[in-house]
Amino acid sequence: MANLWQKFTKYDGNGWWNLPHSASNDPNPPHENPIGGSWLSNIIRTVTHGGVSHAGPGFYWLVGLFLAIITLLEVWLFGVEGLGGWYIPILLGLSALKFVGVVAFFMHLRFDHRMFTYVFASSMIVGILIFSILLFLLEFGHQPPN
Amino acid sequence: MTQAVTTQHHEPVENTSTGLNSRKLLMWAFLGSDVMFFGAFIATYLVYRGKSLVGPYPDEILNIPVTSVSTFVLLMSSLAMVLGLHYVKEGNRGKATLWILMVVVLGAVFMGFQFVEFREFAHEGLTPRTNIFGTTFFILTGIHGAHVTIGVIWMAFLAYSSHTGKLRPDNALDLEIAGLYWHFVDIVWIVIFTVIYLISATDGAPAGVERVIHG
Amino acid sequence: MPVAGENYGWYASLAFNAISPIFVVGDFFDRILNNPHFTYSSQMHRVSKLSAPLRPALLLLVPVAIALLAACTPDNNQSTFGTAGPVAKDQAGLFNFIFWIAAAVFILVEGAIVYIAIRYRRRSDSDKLPYQTHGNDKLEVTWTIIPILILVAIAIPTLTGIWAQQNGVPDDKGEVVFVEAIGHQWWFEFRYTDHEIVTSNELHIPVDRPVALKLESQDVIHSFWVPKIAGKVDMVPLNDNYMWMIGDEVGTFYGQCAEFCGIAHAHMRFRVIVDTEEDFQAWLAGMHTAPDTPSADSPAGRGKNLFAANCSSCHTADTTSPGSYARELSSQQARWNGWISDIENSSIVSAPNLTHFGLRSTLGAGIKEFTADTAQAALEEWIHDPSSVKIGTRMQKHAAVYDTPDGTANLSETEVSDIASFLLSLKPGSAPAGAVADAGGDADGEAIFASNCTSCHSTGDNKLVGPGLAGVGDRAGSRVAGLDEDSYLEQSLREPGAFVVDGFPAVMPEWSHLGDDSIDALVTYLKTLN
Amino acid sequence: MTTKALTFPRLFPRPKADTGIWSWIGTVDHKRIGTLYGITAFIWFIVGGLEALLIRAQLASAESTLIGPEAFNQLFTMHGTTMVFLVIMPLSAAFFNWLIPLQIGARDVAFPRLNALSFWIFLFGSLIINASFLTGNAPNGGWFGYAPNSGATFNPGLGMTYWVVGLNILGVASIAAGLNFIVTILNMRAPGMGMFKIPIFTWMTLITSVLIVLAMPILAVAGIQLQTDRVYGTHFFNSLGGGDPVMWQHIFWLFGHPEVYILILPAMGIVSEVLPTFARKPLFGYPFVVLAGAAIAFMGWFVWSHHMFTVGLGPAVNTAFAVSTMLIAVPTGVKIFNWLGTLWGGNIRLNTPMLFSISFIAMFTIGGLSGVMHASPPTDSQQQDTYFVVAHFHYVLVGGALLGIFSGIYFWWPKFTGYFLNEKLGIANWALMMIGFNFTFAPMHWLGMDGMPRRIYTYAENMGWEGSNLAASIGGLILGLGILVFIINVFYSRMKKVMAGNDPWDGRTLEWATTSPPPVHDFDEIPQVKYRDDFWFQKYPETISEYYHDEHDQAVPSGAQIDGDDAEANAELPVVTGSADDHGDEHGHGGIHLPDMSYYPFILAFGLAIFGVAFVTDGLVLFAGAPFFIWGLLGWSMEPVND
């Protein structure tokens, strides 16, 4: 048990966690985080720094758990009354969170070359923009009756 | 990748202008293309939300609990996918095969859910021809289902390759590229689940249209 | 906004067209100036002189250009420059404004091309390399900003134009005439909702009064366009559009469908007739005045019966009486329902209302003009074989009377002529408005049937919208338990929804407004059908 | 790639033929595929041109009954579809294929077999669309296919089904080719060739490819939706079932407007190569031309509703799209001014390619200016769906794209074949085309302003349109004559064979560094690139300082210049030398390794084509296509790139 806790909290670069980290040949070594070398800084580093190759299974399980929890949250929200106009934005936000989770970590975009992010993000941006405009104009664009 | 130079994480650096593998770049560009494909279908669904002239309407027919389970299944298949890739890169053939096979199984279970759902809807009187909800719903989820089916077949081949030892750390890229496709299919479903099921599940008849109760 | 004199646009157009061949001349000029004997190096291909036979080709430009220019005139029927209303005038004015800006840019750019090509052409024994400049950032910024300024100049009148023309009828233009315009494959229907008038293909509007149009379509997308009065707006199924226009000149103006709508798209035209206020009011009153009943043995009288037998299931010839407007609307809907439910074999189809056809000057959706002299012949040709005038017309395909081997009407020449005479006799009569329907005590069941029911019911066995009524008297008694034939028929007329025959749409309106006498007369008449 | 060393039982041996039909069917060589694209597209160009001439014959006089409305509708539908999808796009693709590897100093594209697959799918797709003529059921709903007129209710024949299926098959080909060129341009550049050193045509190809990859899926969606509407009775655009016809227009033009730039950007790239070469000056403002191209491509996504100004979207929407449409004229103007800047002060040789390119600027300017006129909704409400619009886009697509392509043909013909096209015939070709073109399309401007709608098969005598129409028809014949002269020129020049040498025009880019025609492996030695227009500066090193002395972002270069992202990417890389290919053992071609030929692209495309046929005939035909499809797919995936 204590061993497991050690694994969860201590990061020595080769542990079961095997959090994504900067390789020694990383041209831009990450700055020291103000929180220091705690487990939290590992997570922050994961989320804030790219340029590393891949993570370990523990990290993937954590992301998977995170995704499952959000899914549960979404389904739970479905049954909650009284969210009113907030329901759709909240759900869209949650699904965007899941989307980013899968793309960034499962698809390694967070750790991979920026070129892949550019390629994917540019099409996402164009797609989201044009289809949002389409929905918007169909919803609000109309001719006034005489 | 004879001239590949590896870093300490065994990530090959390709002998290309960008240092990136061409096939992987191709897959990412293709996913960008697929974004527009699904984007157009999802936009169509949203435009036609609540425009059905006759029932059954979403609030009569969508089954959130069941779909939540199938959504969870597909989400977990993504986890299995990424674990499979990890073990392939590690050279752990047994675990790799197991997790890739898990992807196949979970993908197949998802398809099973969809098949049952489609049959159930047809039984309750909703087909692509019934109303605009049926049209947009079936074609969008059906196209997604076709993507899943292709992914399942692809993964089955890779599971077999892994089993026979032909999928090794040095060609883990084959799996990684297939994995990108698989994860993409998963994120499309994340959007579909939110947009079609959670947000639209309470959609009823549009104002001014008389609701006919369907048995 | 520049002053948009009508001829202005014409000259603008002239200038535009005159300029465009210049660059051809310019480039040729250039070729001629070019010394052909010099080459840069042995690798370079020898440049040849302009071949002699091509030079006369330049001369071709002149007569053709003149011929083309001669073709351009604001007097043309659909010229967007010969405006007859403020909306079109503003649109033409904006076009002129943009045109002159464009012409200036055009002359600058094309002039620059010609100038550069001549000034910097390769000269003999000049082998020096030009300075290999990479560009100039200040110039780049300049020629980014200047076009933006020009476009802002264009955008300002554009935006004011959009909001002036597309944001509903302005309040200060006078009393508004409301018209519902409906595009059908391939003709236009016009409904004056306030006046309960329906007509087709010829839209009457009063001069100097705003007309508010609601544009609709049931089948495919059409576009309503009267170039001289206003720009076009599409008629889209499920999407009602609105536009307004004012005709400020009395006269007849051409309109045409501008959105590709199928095989007879080219033949989907209409007219807008701008009347003086008095003429317009007279026309409105006339549309509520029944035509005189022709004597039974006159051509028109015989034609009336032939029309009732062969044409009336799709064409309504008389919507002058009170209530007939509502009936025509439901009949038109019923025709559409009948056609769309069986496109291949339907015996009915949406068709133009022919009330007071004698006032019209065109047939076949504005494609064939006629005068008093040519009307009879034109109409006969049309009735005999519609596709000789308008290929693709639905009438010939669906009407039973054209169900012959060669597709021409199953009518003798006299019969065709009689129908034509009848149609041309349809003009406001001398009877006071609305007299026909109140036939009083001795109601004639047959006449009531002919004027009210034949749109949907034949007296034979053939299905139209509703069942054929031959032998209905025999069937009526046994349709519903507890109702004898009289009660059944009366019920059917008063509450049609109660007993819809299987396989027919429940579209029949209720007829209680005809009055008890008429209902009784109808029931009596129906019982005589065999 | 080193992949699974699976042994797969060979059904027949790998193609090895260097000549004959099998050498073409099995080819993966980008130059041969480019040639195939070019020839196929040119044949369709003739077909589409003849369709246009028939249209013009019908319209030459009022009340003409020459071909009648049904045939007319089929002809204008097929003319539009053919010219857009089967002519200009594949002609551009022919240039992409031929030039991109040569311009970036590569031995082939990134995915040679995928490249072959693109071509074969394109070929079969084009055959399926045109096969509709044989059944007498050619598409008749317009190239824009507006619902509900294109739906089964109002258009029950098979024609529009052929159209939808054909377009979807062509879409697959375009997307595959687009992806291939994106990866090729990003990944296969010669050492030292940063993104801001690639030739401008390569830049335009990259931008076009991105547009293709993002826009064609939207057409695929529109096609699938229309197809299910037509065949399976869904309600996407069926107004009777609650579908909205306006939605089709939105989806179609969401694709359709980027498509316009897909058609014109490659021609702009060609012109941007021709002008500097014949003015003997570098392209003026290279980065601005690139950025203008990128800006056009990006802004092109947000202007689609200007095709729908009269649909009744309301004043607010029309305002927004009027403004965005006008804005897109700005980067277009920047390009034109930069071309003029390129010519300014040059030493201009007016050879045929240059004549075409200068005419391109002149004609494209006219098209651009008339475009601004209907960017304004009030004037557009008079011009929409009239011949004014026809004139406008023919000035852009014929006066723009096609003249650019002809310029490219004359320019690179010596590179492709080793010999010149005859100059005299070339000038005759240019002159006839220019005269014919202007006489065809200039009158359409005032036909439109005189109220003549598009797509009408006839018009009344009293409309005053006869003279202009007759002129346009005669112009069409002259234009056709110009094309005929081109065909004669091709055969004549092939007979005479005036050899050109490697660098006949004193070119600037890498393709002129290799032999004419290039060897199978393109370059004996992969070039090392230091400069923009590297080949030019190798020939004229004394001009380097002129070009680079005051460019702020590039100090006087010493050694390989790497800009932007590449600096970072390349910093992590080992120094790359020699072959850009990473294939295994090398054999043949003097020790330079090339991908081996393969039949599977052809087989796979054939299977896919039969699937397409199944949608227009009978679902059971799917079973006939499946063996080919599966065979092609399996064979391909099991086949190593090289034996």
C-alpha cells in the first residue's frame, strides 16, 4: 500500500506513473514550476509542457477515469432539473473537455510535434467557424414580413 | 525507417523535411478532412433539430441510459487502444495483443448496441424515411457506425499481427496510425452523444404540430 | 450615390464593353513592337513576328463590337437600365457607381499592363539583367490599403441599399397593396389577400403605390424578377420570402423566373401591369363581377360546357362570387395534393386560375402574346397542342383530354374553337357583383355543381381529387348505417370530414354557405347521376 | 517503410514493364501520372467544349428548337460539371504531379501508390458521370444541383444519381491527391528548402490542397444526403418531409466557394512562375503573394452566402456576407499588383507563355471587377442568375484558370517533353483564344444587364438579346478554333521536335536544373537549397546581394536558411544528405532507389468504381465490386513498397 502511494506521489522519471516529461535533448527544457517537485507539479507539467514523447499506462488510466467521470457527470446532468439555459453550454463544455482529453493525451497531440496540432486544429477551427456561422445565420437570419 | 534516429524514448525521427513520419502526417491531415465531413453532418442535424413534422420525436424514442453505456464502452475502447500502443512500444506482446483485442471487442459491443438501437427504433416506427429527425439521426449515426466498423476490421488485423509477433516496437507506428483513426471515431461520438442524445433528447414536436402518440 | 439617369447605365455599359477588347489590341501592339530578331542565348527560343494573316483578325473587332453595342438598349423589355420603379432605379444607380469605380481600376490596371509590356519589353542588344528586387513593403501596404478604402466607398451605399430594399416596405410610400405570389412549375399565381382576388401570370398593380409581395413556392425553387421594377427574390418551398416594389410608370413590364426550375424554366414568364389608380380599382371591381352567361347555343356557351367537362378540374374559370376565393385556395391545394401523391398518373395538377381570361394579353405563363385579332388562333393552337407552344407543360401530361396517341387534345376543331371563344368571353359582365351564387329558390343543381364541384369531382367514374360521382345516388344509401341517401349526401356536403372515402385526401371544404336551397338542389342533382 | 514482413501469395508478379500499356497501368511515377491526368482532362476538356458549343448553337437565335429543353438542361449541367471537376481540377492536378516533386527537389511524391490511386479513381469517376449520356439520362439539374429540383420527386430519372455518385467518387480522388500533396510539400523538400523558399507554385499547390482536403468532404456530405434522398426516401432536402431546400444551397456553397479558389489558385501559382521568368526578375513581394494566397483561401470559407443573396436570408446576413465578399477582393488585388510589380522594370520577353500570363492578369482583373459588382446585394439582385454572372465566372475560370493553365502548358512543355511547342502556332492559339473568349463572354455582361436569365434554353424574339447571343456563339466557335490550333500545335511540334535543352527560358526554380524530360528519378543528386529561386542564384550568384541585401527577415544568407517552424524542426534533426526517400535497399536507376510499380491502385480504384456503378444500377453489383476492392486493399497493404 505504501508502495502504491509512493508510486502515485513520487516521480523519479521511470516509475509506474511514467508521466510525460521532457527528454534530455528537449531543446526547450521546462521552467521550474513554482509549486516545486510535488505530484501536482507533475500534472501541471503534463498539461503545460509539450515536447515529450509519451506517457505511461498509469497516466492513461487516469485520463480514462477522468473521461468516465465526465461522462457520468453528463448523464447525471441530463436528469437534473432547473439548469435552464445553462444546460446546453455546460454539456458542450464538458464534451469539449472530453474531446480535448482524448485528442491531447490519447492521441498524443500534447506530446507530439506541433505540426500535427496545426494540421488538426486548423481544420477544427475552419469547421467550427463555418458551421457555427451556418447555424447562427439559419437561426437568426430571416426577412421581416411586410 | 532504416535511417531513423531514435531519441531515448524510441520515437523515430524521420528523414523528412519536418522530421515527421509522412504516414502519420497523412493520417492527421485525413482526420482534419474527416472533421469537415462529420461537421457537415452534425451541422445538418442541428439545423433540423426540432423540425420534424410527424413523430416519433426524440423525447419519445431516445434511450439515454442505454446509449450512456455504449458511449462508455467506446470511451473505454480508446483507453484500451492507447494501452495497447504503449505495450506494443514496450515490446510486451501478450499485453499488447490483449489490449488491441479489447479494442476490437469493445468496438464490436458498441456496434451491437447501435444495431439493437436501430432495430428498436425501427420497431417503434422511426426509420430514415419517417421524419427529418429519423433522416438526420440515422444517416449521422450510421456513417459513424461505418467508421467504427472499418476501425474494428482494421484493429482485428492489427490484433492478429500483434499475436503473430509481426507488430513490434519498430513498426508500432502502424498501430499508432490506426489508433489515431480509432480515437478520432471516439471523439466524434463524444460530440454526437452530447449533441444528439443529451441535448436533443427532450426535443418534442415543434410548435404548431400536433403530436400523435405512437405505440 | 451618383445620379442614376437611365441612359447613364446604358453609356456605362457601352463603355465597359468597348473597353474590354482593348487589351487584345494592346497585347498585339506589343507583339508588333517587339523586335523578333534578338535572342538571349542559344537556349532561348526564337521569338517570331506576329503572323500576317492574323492582323486582319483585329479588324473583325470593329464590326462585331458595333453589332454588340447596338444590341444594348434600355428599351429592351428586361433591361435593368430602363427602370420603371424606385427600387430598380436605386439598384441601377448603385451599379453605375460601382461600375465607374471598376472602370477606373480597369483602365489603371489594363493600362499599366500595356504600358509595362511596351516600356519594359526586351530591346535588341540589351542583355542586362534587371535589378533583382525582392519587393517593397511600403508599396505592399499601400496597395492593400487603397483597395480597402475603395471597397469601403462601395460598401457604404451597398449597406444602405440592403437595408432600404430588404427590410420591409417603407412606411412613407403610400398605401400598400399586399400580394401573395406563388411560383408553380411553370407559372405564377397571384393572390390579392385583402381583396380576395386570385389571378395568374399577369400581376396588376397601381402606379406609385408600394406593392408588398409574399413569395412562396410549393414545388421547386423559382425566382420572382421584374427587371425594370425591382431585382429578384427567390421563391423557396417552406421559406416564405418578402419583397416590395413600386411601379412609377404606367405600362406592361416583363418578368421572368430566374432560378432554374426544370424543363420549362425558359417558359416561365409573367407580366406586371402597372395601372393608373382608377384602372386598378376598376380591375379590382371587375374581378368581383361575374361574366355574362353566354347563350347555350353560342360558341362561348358550348365552350362553357366543354370547359366544365374537360378543363375545370384544374382550371377555375370564375372566382368572382363571394366565398369563391377561399374555395379556389382549397382547390389549388387539393390539386397540388392530388398531383404530388401520384406524380406519374395524377389526372389533376396545379393550374392557373382563368378568371376573366378575356382581359389577358398572354397565354402559357407570359410566353405567347396576343391581341384581340390573334387571340382566338393563339388560344386554339395552345388548347390543341400545348407543347407546340411550351415544351414540358404539365397540362398535356395530366389532363385526360390529351390522353391520345399523338398527345393532342381529344377534341374536334370546333370544340377547341368553342373553348377558346368561351375563355375569351370571360370578362366582367353587366350583372351586379356576386349575383350568381345567390340563385334563390329555383336553384339549378347542375349549374351549382358545374361552378362549385367540378374542380374535384367528375360526373363519370374517373377520380380527380375526389371520387367520380357516377351512380353516387345508388351508393349513398348504403354507405353509412342509419343514413338514407338524402341525409348522407347532405351530411357529406355540410360536414365532408365525416365520411371520407378510403384512398382520398380529406380536403373537401364544407358547403353550408351555399344556402339550404342550393344544397337541396345539389343533392337532387347528385341523385340523378348514373 | 519497413513494415510487417508478411509474405502474401502473389496472384501475379509485380509490374516491371517500362513501356506499353502495363507500364502505365502499373505506374507510380509522378511524371507519368501527371501525363495521364493531363491527357484525360484534356479529352474531357474537348467534350465539355463541344457541349458548350451545342449550348451556344441552341442560343444563337431566338426561339430556336435545335436541341430542345431536356437536352439543353443536360448539356449545361454536364458542361459545368465537366469543366469544374473533370477539366480544371485535374489539369491543375497534372501540374501538381509533374512539378511539385521537381520544384521541391524530390524523387517522387510522398505516397506514389496513393497518387496512382487518385488518378484511377478520377478516371473511373469521370467515366461514370459521362456514361450517363449513353443511357440517355444525363444529369439535368445543373452543376449546382439545387434541391428539390434535383430530388427524386421532381427529377425522377437516373441522371442526377449518376451525377451524385460520380461526384462522390471524384471527391475521394481529390481528397487522396490533396492529402498526398500536403504531405509531399511539408515532408519531401530538398535539404535547406524552408517553407519560405519553396517556389510560389508549390505554395499555391499546398494552399489548394488544404482547400481540397477541407472542402471536398462537404461536397461528399451533400452528395450522400442527396443520394439518400433520391434513392432511400430520406428528407434532407425534401420540402414535403420537412427538409429545407436552402440547406442544400448552404452545404453546396460551403463547398462551392472554396472550390472556386481550388480552381483559380493553381493558375495563380503558374502565372507567378511564368512572369518572373520572362521578366527576368524575381517575383515581387514573394511573402505577400504567399500570404495573399493563404488569406484568399481562409477568407474563402466565409463568403459562401454571396451565392445566395436572393434566397431571402435577410438583410443582416446579406450585409455580413457582402462585407466579407468585398474584403476578399483585397488579397486578390494584392496579387495582381505584385504581378505588375514583377513586370515593372523587367526585361520582358513576350513568348507564348508570357502572352498567356499577361492575358491572365488582364482577363482575371475584369472577372474580379465584375465580381465586386455582384458582391453588392442590391446590384446582385438584378445580376444573380443572369448572364452577367455567367460572364463573370467565365472571365475568372476561362480568362483566369484556363489561360493560366495554357500558360503553364507552353511554359513547361519543353521540360515535360524535351522539345518546344511551336511559337507561331502558339501565338495563333493565344490570339484566337483571346478574341474568341472575349467575343463569347463580353457580350454576356450586357445580356445579363439586359435581363437574360441563365439556364434558359430559348428566349423570345422581342427581347433584344439576339445580336449579343449570336456574337457569343460566333465567339465560341473562334475559341474552339483556338483550341484546335493548340491540338495541331501539339502534333506539329511533336513531329518537328525543336529540342529545348534543360533550361530554355532561363528559369528560376529547381525543375529547370534537371534534364528535359527529367529522368525517372528526377534528380541525379538531390539538390541542396540555400535561397529562394535557388537555381537562378546558382546561375547568377552576383545578383544574390540584390535580392537579399535589404530583406529584413533574411540577412545575407550564409549556408542553409531555415525559417519559421522548420528552424525548430530541423534543429532536432540530424543533417540530412542524399536521398529524401527512406526506402530500404536500393537497386536499379543507377543506385537511386525508387518505389516499385504496383497494380493494386488500379484494382482498388476499379473495385470502387464498380461500387459506384452499383448505386446507379442495382445494389447487387456491389458484390461484383467487392472482390476487386478487397483484393486491391489487401494486396496493397500486404505489398511492401519495394521488393
